[in-house]
Amino acid sequence: MTRGQAIQAGSSQGRGLFFDEVIGGLPAGFGWADFDCSAEVAAITLGQNPVSGNLSVGSVFFSSASSNAGGGDITDQIFTERSADCASFAGEYTANVMDIKRSLGFAADISVTSEASECVLSSNSIPNHDFNDESAQFRSNVAEVARSFTIPRNPTIAGTATQLRQTRFNAVMLNGIVVDLLSAGCYDPNNPMADADGNVLIGCRDTDPWLLDPLGTDHHFGADAHNAHTQPDGTYHYHGNPMAMFDDNPGSSGSPVIGFAADGFPIYGTYFLDGAQVRKAISGYSLKSGTRPTGQNGPGGTYDGSYVDDYEFADAGDLDECNGMTVGGQYGYYVTDSYPWMIKCHSGTPHSSFVK
């Protein structure tokens, strides 16, 4: 379907691989192409436990009407709020979590304020869940990094979609963590750092052909169980499904809002209400048929999802080219079980505060 077209669909998840960071040091003369995360994140919304000072309705809590009201401890919360207006999440929030490998405690600090036309979401870049489990190999230790984003309250679909860039964060989650989906790895057989398949894991631009998809191979470059790892400055960031904030037991209307894209549209979990059925949203992308070109023109082999260029938009599911859809009059992006995992492009106009 086309961008902005109303439909009925559901969602997804992804495992995590990352090429913007490499275990061990970088070779001399090489810089990091996975740009430093610079976005402050947003504060959180309704969890399942009422918090003092908030109005409670059933299992959902939400802050009062003031632009900076509410708050509470959101440690390991599964969110429930589905409002597409960032002002619905205004408040001050905290979480107490662990760096598992280091046996080190961290305190997340998240704030959302709202004005007539926009919200400001700020955080110290610490998530609301434990991180750096035994499966992870972070190149740098997680550190508190203060970041802030401005989120438009009334985004509109633009005439032309804006492609994702390595120089701009894609989104911020409501637990204060940025989303940075693109890798800096690609097929570059003439590079002295290329592996046996002709791939390098750093130094590629987002416009280079055969960009590696962080979630598309069997390699594992330091990701933890939340499809996240660190930037060189210690910024913890997601490359796909955060495996947090929503689960496979959605409410009667589908998954909650778990974040906001750079253009102001909400990001939902995997599920949505399709008529009388709540189900997962399905990506519109499919693997190409046949084999890739060889030599200098391509890595050869079958289109197996290792590279972004292995996919084409075939309108094969519920979601549009940017991995979004309109349900009940509201456009939003959905986490999916297959490429592009969360966002492929921005249907609206990204705010400048998301530039790194």
C-alpha cells in the first residue's frame, strides 16, 4: 500500500546484529561511521501500575492535563497507552536497572514536557530495563548521555518520503533510548579490511550499495537481548525491536505507543486491531528472487537478507514503504518481525533536533 493509506495490519520483532561497532579497536585511519547518538529521549507513558499523583483507570495510569504532570517508576513496565499525541506522556519518570555483566546499577531519568505544537523529550540515555547481558559484547561501557528531542504534536504526511540517514536518529523510544537502524557496514571488496565475503563492518555511507542490514545476518556484533549496543561515547541505542515496553499480550486495540519517530508520528508495537481481530502488522517488503550480481557490482549469492539491497517493496503486507499505516484515522509506524523491522523512511518531515 502507499504511504498514508488506511489499512488493517499487525506487527513484529527482530533480532540484533550490528555493524557500526566492532569488537576490539578500530584500525588506524578509520573513523566511526555510526554517528554519535544525540537525541534525548522521551519519557514514558502508561504502564500497568498506577503511580501516586496520576489518575488511574483500570490497569492504565496516565498523567493529568498539565504539560509537565505525572511520573513514576517505569522499571520493566509494559506500556498500555495508545495516544498518538506526545503530550499524553508529559511527566517525569525514573527506572532502576542493571548493567548485567558489570553488576553495576543505573538510574534512568526521563522527562516529557509539552507546548501547544510540540513536546520535548529528554533523558540520560539509560533504558528502563536491564542491559548488557551475557550475550552482549559492547565495545564501550554504557554511560549516561543527556539528550533532547523536539517532537511535533501534529505531524503531516509529506509529498515525498525522507530516507533514513546515518547523520540523523530515526526515533526515540518512550523509555529514553534512541533508534538508529542503519549500519555502517557494506560490501567493499577492495577495502583492505574486507572479510572473505568482501564485507567491511565500518566506514560505509548510507548511500553506498550493498549496505549490511544489522538484523539480516547470522553474525552478532555486540548486541544484547534488546537488539541494542553502545556508541563509542557509551550511548545505548536500538537497531530493531527493543524487546521491551510491549509484549505479545496486547490490549483489545493492539500494541501501545512505544516511541515517536523523528517526524512526530507514533511508533507502535507489533499488534493492531484489524476489524474484530488483533493481529501482527506485516511488512510490505520481500526478498528479491534470483541471485545478486558478482564481482565489483555485487557480492553474489542468493538474496538472503544480509544486505538492505536484498529487499524490494512488493506491497506484500499491511504496511507502506516506510513501514507505517493508518488505522482508525491515525498514521503510525509498527515494529515488524521482518525487514525493515521498525522504520524504513519517514513519511513526514523529520525535526532538526534529531540530527546528530
